Amino acid sequence: MSLLTVFLAAGPIASAGGAIGAGLAAVGAGIGIGQIGKGAVEAIARQPEASNDIRGNMILTAALVEGAALFAIIVGFLAMVL
């Protein structure tokens, strides 16, 4: 069996894997950002005087999670296309 035949046979499988991976990355990021927000709200409820520091850290952490998720989604889309 030639290498081209193996590559063409794996094409639909790679596309499905890329789509599933992109979807899992989006779901994982949503859950992660929800947990970050939950923790921040609980922390602000315990210490209202530290709300500005907690809010700033929450936004920074959510942005880092969002960036990692965007990278994972792009990799999933590239797996579908290439």
C-alpha cells in the first residue's frame, strides 16, 4: 500500500478528530472560565475589600485560558483542513 493511499484513507478520520478536538477545547475553556468566575465571586464575598485585586487576577487568568483555548481550536481546525 502506498503512502498516498494511507494518507487519503486517514483524511476523514483526521477531519473528525480535528472537529472533536476543537469542540472539546471550546467546552473545556467554557468550564474553566466558569470555575474562575465562581472562585472570584466566592473570594469577593469573603473579602469585599480585596475585590479590585481579585477582579484583576480573574480577568488575567481568564484571558490566559482563552488564549490557550484559541490555540487549541486553531490546531483542531488545521487538522481538519490539512
